[in-house]
Amino acid sequence: MAVKKAVFREVGTGKEPAVDSTIVNLRSKLEIYKAMSNGGNLADCPVRDVMQGLSGKWSSLLMGALAEQPYRFGELRRLVPDISQRMLTQTLHELQRDGYVHREVFPTKPPSVEYSLTDLGRSMFGALHQLILWAELNHDAVRQARAGFDAARA
Amino acid sequence: MAVKKAVFREVGTGKEPAVDSTIVNLRSKLEIYKAMSNGGNLADCPVRDVMQGLSGKWSSLLMGALAEQPYRFGELRRLVPDISQRMLTQTLHELQRDGYVHREVFPTKPPSVEYSLTDLGRSMFGALHQLILWAELNHDAVRQARAGFDAARA
DNA sequence: TAGTGCTGGTCTCTTTTTGAGACCACCACC
DNA sequence: GGTGGTGGTCTCAAAAAGAGACCAGCACTA
């Protein structure tokens, strides 16, 4: 294997020489992260903002359930037995706020509440689904990597 | 708009009548959630297991950065200025453990450490990228939904 | 008519996770 | 001998998550 040089690159310090071809070339590759970080304006970053709402422990699971069909509150509670009622309320509320989930109250006695995906929610779940499928297919590889890592450091 | 009936469905209680066509039809649609919940065996669920590792606040951001090029520890710290050193160490450690990230120490003085994506990591990021692109494209819709929701309840 | 159960929540308390920042050893440079 | 840069760990405070009690309203049952 060729010996890699551990070159001390200067990144993001704002002190780079203006005309350094190495850095220019390097910078041109930073497309994904730039998008994810809104080019340094971290406070108002689109990707980060949206991803944040999906990164909760229960968000993707509830989206998966609602992608199949609408559910009532109590149904979701039974379907996902290890979620606390507090987190179910809260996660559904966040998903509703971000426009992925529609909440409808029916005037039954007692009143029942049905949650369903909006068009935006279905659209988003299309992308999320890719990740879920990947997880399903590659679970063994991840588990194996994890086992190997734990074995190596033991 | 047609009046929706708030039918009290029985789901997951284990008490359903054995031959109820409504429920059978309902059950047949539960493909995505079944995959996500491993059919009730929640403790050892592939999708949940993998998603958990990606749902951290910083995981996807660091994956996005490393998808562009390898970075050294200090570079990542400067690139993502609002991550604490502790969370950077920890998140990289988790990503390494799950097999997405490779960690290589160079015998420089002082020693430098380079982080890069593995093949598994690049594969996973392909799927994650779909979600990132969606977020980029639909950020306005999400922000609008959020604003509308906040306005309605004020 | 009193008890029980179901609805969809909220409230409080404890535990877990995250964040901010001090601290560390090592070495080069001046 | 001070300063700065390397990649961390450690401690302590703040924020988030989880467990479970509690609530009002109504239907059904005894």
C-alpha cells in the first residue's frame, strides 16, 4: 500500500491563500456538505432543519405505520407497544406541525382522533423508504461490522 | 365531502375475530410497518436497529461531510463548528462501529487521525442522499406547513 | 345509581442523552 | 521555556426521553 501523507490541510479557517489550487479543487468537492450546512449559515439550514424533524427515535417508525393506512391514537399505541403515550402525543404533534401528518377529530362519544399522511408526508416517505429498504437489505452487514468492531477492542 | 365513519377498529389486541374480511384486508396492507417492527419482535428489529444508528443529531451531517472526502478529526471540528468535541468523538465512534466509517491513524508528530467512508458507508449514504435531496427541494413546503400550524394555534 | 371501561390526552418525576468546557500527554517551533 | 497544534477524555449542567399517575366525558352494566 502506498504511503499516505498526512497533509495538514486548512479547511474552513478563513485563512487560506486566495489562489491555492489544492484548496480550490478541494472546495469544489464540497457540494453535499455545503447543502447540508447551508454554506456555513447553520442557523437557517434547509436540510438540517428538515432532517432534524425526522431524526427522532419514533418519527420514522410512525411514518412507516401511517404510510400504510390512517390510524387512531389508541391504535398506534397498541401497534407500537414500546412507545410511551407522552412520546406518541409529542411525535405526532411534531409530524403534524411539519406538515407530514393530518389530524382529524371525529365527534363520536368519546371523541376519536385519526392520524393520516398528507401528500407532503407521502412524498417525504418515498425518500425515507429508500433508507428503510437499505436498512432491511444490509442489516447483516451492519451487525457483522459491529460484532467485528466489538471483538477487536475487547 | 363524504362523511367518514369513525369505525372502532381492533388492531393488535389479539382479540380479533378469526374470520373478519375487514381485518384480513387491513392486515395485508401492513407491509412497511411489519418490516420496520420485525413483526412484533421489537427487540431484534433490523430496520429499527439500523435506523437508530442514523437518527442521531450529527450522524447524517458527518456522513454528508465524509461522503465528499476523508477528513481529519480537527478538520471535522472546524467544518461543523457547533458540534461539541465530545459528540464528534462519540458519533464518529458509533459510525465506525456500524461499519460506515474507517478510522486510520498516521504516525505523524503529533499523530493525526483520518476518517473516511467505507464501501458500506458509501452504499448507505446513497439511500440517505435521497432523503437529503428531498429535504433540500421541499424545505419551503415544510416551513410553510410549520408556519401555518403555529399561526392556527396562536 | 354506582361501578367499569374506553377515548385521547396532560402532568410530574426519574433516568438517559447531550452539550460546554476544562483538562491531558505529546511534540515542534521559536 | 512558553506557545500552539494533535486527538482525545473527564466532569458537571442542561435538555430530552421514559414511566406512570391522573383527568373529563360518556356508554354500558349491574
